[in-house]
Amino acid sequence: SDQRVYNFSAGPSMLPVSALERAGSEITNYRGTGMSVMEMSHRSKAFVQIFEETQAKLRRLMDVPEGYKILFLQTGASGQFSMVPLNLIGKTGKADYAVTGNFSNLAYKEAKKYGQINLAASSEDKDHSYIPTQDQLTLDKDASYFYYCANNTIYGTEWGYVPETGDVPLVCDMSSDILSMPVDVSKYGIIFAGAQKNLAPAGLTVVIIREDLAGHELPYTPLMMNYQTMIDKDSMYNTPPCWCIYMLGLNLDWVEAQGGAQAMEQRKWQRANMLYDTLDSSKLFRCHAQKGSRSGMNVTFRTGDAELDAKFVAEATQAGFVNLKGHRKVGGMRASIYNAMPIEGVEKLCDFIKKFDKEN
Ligand code: PMP
């Protein structure tokens, strides 16, 4: 593990070394079963135990109340862009969407197939560099749900508050900030996340759903996209993503040993503030996100000169800081600093930024 790089990828991204090493040590023979978790029946005793323990760990770490089900699904976070409207919009035929970046926009466009969608807010006027305030939300009392994306992976903005929508249930895409802070799950109808950033390898989608929201799907909802199917079968209607669930469990062991969601939040802002302070006090770099809307997970920045940006990325790669190139929609650089990114990785990146700033 001493040859590992600091990987600032937006996802799939870094996992804790302890989880990787544990998986490595169990790769050919999981606890005396004589087989790898990859080779196990999902109905086997050993796997069912992994499954149940992993669910219980997540419930504990996110403090998921009774009345909520934790589902382990597939088709990525993007699958939820369809699954949410298919299952929820039937109540009134209408839903509110806040579009604050790429993925909420995709969700918004997908939802339009299934009902009347109100654009409750949009930050497109300023290239998604900010999060609208509560006052700026145009809410419909008759909406079946209010949809937003808590952390905008590409633009590097994060909702600093939970929208207040009265009786309208909140549906939240937490793909890029789940478990980076304590969350009051009881405020939400549905929380979902693609696992490949803060939770596990790609291939698993975690859904936390208030159970009464299921069972009202549109009649043509595919069986596999029906929350009720998955609730009834405890995510085992078909073969679940077994390996990813196992890896999630190992990652959650690490989160728990570090002190849980509170510790993750403390480190998140320790890392992010260090990086924002360094960028703000540099002469070359500017952050994309406005102060007050900045993400603690994805830090977007640029010099304003594409050639200089490319030079920065190339030299950073050489120095062992990889995947810093920004998404093409924003350009410049992006440092994704999820839970598993050590503080030290960001400290060293800040030193590198300061050096580059001086030399260029
Ligand atoms: N939502 C957010 C916030 C994301 O960052 C991503 C992926 N980067 C997605 C949704 C899409 O996830 P998936 O690739 O799992 O469909």
C-alpha cells in the first residue's frame, strides 16, 4: 500500500486501505467457507449473514428510523431517476424538481415522461455555481414529492440546508455525500446513492425509503423497478450485487471505527476548508462554486487558462495526485475528497498547489 497514489477521482473513488486489505485477505477463502464471497450463493448462510449485518451497520451509522427500509439495488443512481417518478408520481401526477447540476437535470428530464414536473428552482443562470435558498424555491403543495441532489459532483456545490416542503416528501440524491455527515433520515421520503463514491465499489445503489411511499406505482412500472417488489423480498427478488454489499460492509466497519458520521463530517470540512483556503489565497486559482454553496466533497477550481490548467494536472499526476482533471462541463480541475481520502492527502495537495502557484 505504500505505492498507492492520492486518487481524487469523482467516482469510483478511493476506499479505505483497511477495507481493501481485509477483502484481500479473504479473497479466496471467506472465513473457512472455502470460497470467495464472489463465488457464494446469495441464499447461502454466509452471504445472508453478510447481507443482514451490512444492512444493520448502515441503519446504525445513518440512524435510520423504524418505518424505513434499506434496499440494495442495481442500475446505478441513474436508475433512480426513473424509479422515483414511476413509484411516487401517481399520487397527484405532479412533482417538484430543483435543478442544481448535471444529475438533477437528468432526473428532471427523465421524470417529465411520467407526469407534470415543476421546476422548483434552477441554478443554470450562473452555471450551477450556487444553491438556491429556501426563499427561492417555488413549491407546489400538490406535488407528490420534492426532488433535489444534495451534492453536485460535477459543479462542486452542496445544499447547506434541508429544504422545507411541508407535507410533500423529500426525495434526495445523496450519491456524492452520503455518510459524510449525520442526516436526519426522518425528514426524507427517499434517500438514494450510487455506492461508488462514499460507500463501496460501483454496481450497488443504496435506497432508504419510507415504507408507506411504496405500493403506489404506475401500472406499467417494470417489476424490477417497483420498490414494493424489493421491499417484499428484502432486495433479494433476484441476485443482488453480492460483492459490492460485502465491500460496503467492510467500508462501514472502517467508518464506524473512525467515529461514524460525526467524525466523517468533521474530517470532511477539515479537508475541504484547507483546500478552499489554499485556493482562495493563491494568485492563480479561482473556485467555481460560490462561497456558502461550496461542496465539502468535490472542490472545483481553475486558473482561467486552459493550458495552465493542463500543466497543473500533468505535474500533479507526476507528483502522485491523480484524477484532478475537471469534468468537461466545468473545465479546470476537480478534487474529489470523499470519506476515504486521508487528511494527509489534502495537506500534500495544498503544498503542491502553493508550490505551483509560486512557480507559475
Ligand atoms: N447522482 C450523482 C450526484 C452522481 O454524482 C452520479 C454519478 N457521478 C450519479 C447520480 C449517477 O450515478 P450512476 O453512475 O450510479 O448512475
